[in-house]
Amino acid sequence: MKSKKRAVVLALTLGIFGVHRFYLGQKGLGIIYLMLPFTGLIDGLMFGIYRGLGSRESFDSKYNSQSIQREILETLKNK
């Protein structure tokens, strides 16, 4: 599962290079931000502030939904 705290820290510190997007599995956006650093800087700041102030549930529903579904299926299989 992806960590909200780690994603926010990456966005605020290395957002100019799109590192937070690579971490979240969004390789296409990461490459764009590598090619257009100013765009990455703006996105990193916006992402860091918006997701940093947002709830854990909203982060999980967007970036961890597949992991959560997998965990639920594994739990049901083990019962």
C-alpha cells in the first residue's frame, strides 16, 4: 500500500522531478514532470498541500483501492 505521508513528503521535496507520481504508479505523469520541471513544481506543491490536508480515506480510495480490495479478498479466502 502507498503511504500518504511518504507521497506528500516526496511531492513537497522532489515534486519538481515528478517523484511522487512515480511513487504512486503514475509513470506517464512522472515523465511529463521530468520533461517540464515547472509543471512538476506546481503539481508537487498543489498535491502536497491538497493531499496533506485531505483525509486518509480519500487518499486510499484514489491510490490504494486495488491494494485494499486484494487484502479483503485474501481475508475472505483465509476464512
